[in-house]
Amino acid sequence: MHDIIIVGGGPAGLTAALYARRAGKHVLIIEKGGFGGQMTFSPKIENYPAFLSVSGSELADKMVEQVLEQGADVEVETVTGIERHSDGFHVHCGEKVFAAKAVIVATGARHRLLGVPGEDKFLGDGVSFCAVCDGAFYKDKHVIVVGGGNSALQEALLLAETAEQVTVVQNLDEFTGEVRLCELLAAKPNVETVFGHTVVGIVGDAALTGAEVEDVHTGARRVIPADGVFVAIGLAPDNGAFENLIALDHGYIAAGEDCATSAEGIFTSGDCRTKGVRQIATAVADGATAALAACRCIDGE
């Protein structure tokens, strides 16, 4: 049996593992995909302490290396549920079951979909979420970026380096991202912004040919021609596997700054919990808080 099982290998989960190992606890991290979470999609991070600039993948690699050096165990599995038992918790991963005295859920969040006609048809074949992953396919082509927050602005800036034209569609009348990112985007001659419009459909027959947009003020619709659409409208939590054991709030795990959930012995950290700010720095802070709380719980404090 492990002392603590951490579900998720993003910055929150990795930091939790680091703190728990340094407290002498036997730790298992269960991650269903790539370590690092959403930060691995960021080509340039400039707001994380100690780095003037670092890629998300590089930062993730450093975090993983540090945690493995501390002796944490790792399993690449998908957690399908958690059950309370007399000796703690059983974490189910299909047919595999892992036991622990305490659990930290750090599942992060996934990309939010537009939910419009044509989106499913072209997912992965014209509709993308990651400019780092798919931007090279649109060199010298026209792409649309949907969204107006930091993620959308970063995606647009990266795509503008190689695409012939980038059109950013924002449903509000202004961007909600950082001022500096807005200034950088405004300086790009191949970037066009379309404010006050929502995407109501992805169009195309054999291949994607554009996005249909609607003016939020007049209701008028038109099609913006494009070879690809990058959706950057935020993230959604993926906590359905735990809803029978811990309280959720609109899909997010209900927890305050102490990172304690409604179930004694289960803690949470990072983007999967209710919080006002979702950044790498706040995820790391959550990871430390959750780990120390789990250690106190195990020690009977």
C-alpha cells in the first residue's frame, strides 16, 4: 500500500509528489497521458518564477526528473473510480487496483469544445486545440483562432509566425487576455481580429473550408474562409469518475485554499478544483498545500 496516490501528472500533481516524498511518504502518481498537463502545449512561458522564458515541455521535463529523483512511483493508467475501504482507499484503473491511505486528485482540465455543427466531423482534421502540435500543417495558409483569453492570444501569436493569415474571432467586444499579449498581436500585420462574433458552425465537405460566424449584436451571419480552426475557449474539468465520492461544483471539485474535499482523506489541487485563478504557479501552490494536508491526515494530526 502507498501512503498517497496522486491522480494526475501535471504541475499540481508533480509538486504534490515532490512535497510528499520529501516528507518521507510512499507516493504513486497515476497519469493517463503525457506528464505536464496543459502546460506542455505552451511554447513559451514567461510568467513562471526563476525562468525568463521556458517552454512548457521543458518545464514539465524538469519537474518529472525532480520527482523521479525523489523516488516517486509512476503508473500510466486511466483512473476509473475511487472507493473508500477500512484501510484507506482503493483507486481503480480498469482491472488494476492500487491502495493508499490518502488520495490527491489533480486531474487538471481538458479543452472545451464549441459544440457547433461540423466540429466533430473535423476534429483532428481541420479543428485543432494546439498550435504547437498542429501549427506546422498550416504554414502559408489561413487559420482561425476562436477565443480572446491568454491561451487564444498565445495560439494566434504562434500561428502568425508561419501562417499566411490568422483571424481571431472573439464573442466579446474586446480581448480578455493580458495587455502585453494584445499589444503583440496588434503588431502582427497578418492578424485580423473579429470582435462581437460567435462561431456557429464549421463548414466544408471533404475538407474544412471555413467557419460560419454570427454577429452577437445583429444576428447577421457570414462564413470566414479558412484552412483550419484552432479552438481556445478555455478548459473543462474531467472529474466524472469521482462524483459519487466527492462534491463537485459545475464539474469542478469543491475545495477551498486548504485543498480538502468533502471526503475525509481525499484532497485536490490544480485546475480541476474550484478556484479563481488557473495558472501554473497556482497549480504548484495547490500541489504543495494538498501534499502537506495529506501528510498531516496520514499522521493523524
